[in-house]
Amino acid sequence: MASAAEEAGVTAPVKIRSAKGFALIDLLFVCVIIGIISAIALPRLLKARQYAGAASAIGSMRAISSAELTYALTCGSGFYAPDLTTLGTPAPGSTEAFVSPNLSTSNSVTRAGYVIQVQATPYVGAPGSCNGLAQGAGGQGFKGIADALDADNHRYFAVNADAQIFENNSSLLGVMPELGDPPAGHVLR
């Protein structure tokens, strides 16, 4: 028996069931794709982070070298500052220190995955400096060191009174002289 609408040639509308959302297999597929992309990208991301940290350490070595030279010429009577906090103390009549505040908070600063330090052997004949360094505390040379914190990072940097930045695959702290070339490492160009 046909209905009146069918006899007239009109068909009844058919309802199509709509699928809203994702099926579980779709979500699993997306998660697997994201996992694969992450596995490929993560080592490169870590390497990029190491390169950025090394660039920051090199910049810190340049800043320390420049600050030490400025200190020796303007405040230290030809002698170098023995540590970072001395470089962070401004000369009388000035509000600007020799290095930026983020490098002078202590004598050992951690920055961008590197420990940065400055050392100078005190010279007995060094006069007191204009920013309060005691007599006999200034050095005839200095060494600035940037040691990597990450065991997988094999780039270590140092600078001394010769104003050349050296790189080595192990720490230069024990071998870097305050003046002259170290027995290990090479000059960055």
C-alpha cells in the first residue's frame, strides 16, 4: 500500500545521520603523527639551544674583555679587576658599571647554560681603584671563563688580557693564563 505522497510522486525526505567529532582511530592517528614529528624535532631543538647558549657565552666573554680593558684604563690605574662584582661596581660620579647587572650579581654567574667567572691574581704593588678595590687587589692580567653546565655540551670558552677568545672541548679554567695563549684550545675567529 502506497501513501498518498508516494502516489503523487513526492518522496519523503531521508534523514542522514551526521557524524560529529572524531573517531578514536582518528585521534590515535593524530597522536602518532605528533609523536613522530616531536621525535625528529627534539634533538635539533636541543642542539639549537646549545648553539644559543654558546653564542651568549661568547658575547659574555667579549663583554668581560671590553669591561676589563675599560676598567684598567679608567679606574684601575692599569690593573685589572679580580672578579665580576668589582666590574659591577660603578666608578664615582657614574651610574653605569663596567659590565651589565646580569653579569655582576656574584663572582660566579650562571647564564644560558654556562657558569661565567673572572679571576685575576692580586699584585702587591697595585694601587687601590676608583671604585673601592683595595690596594694590592688588582691584577696584572685576568682570565674570564665560561664553562658549560650540560654534560652533552662540549664547548668551553675563555678570554684573557690579550683579548682573544679561546674555545676548547673541556674547561679552560685550570690552564688559561692571565696573559698569553693557553696550552689547549684554539682562538675563535
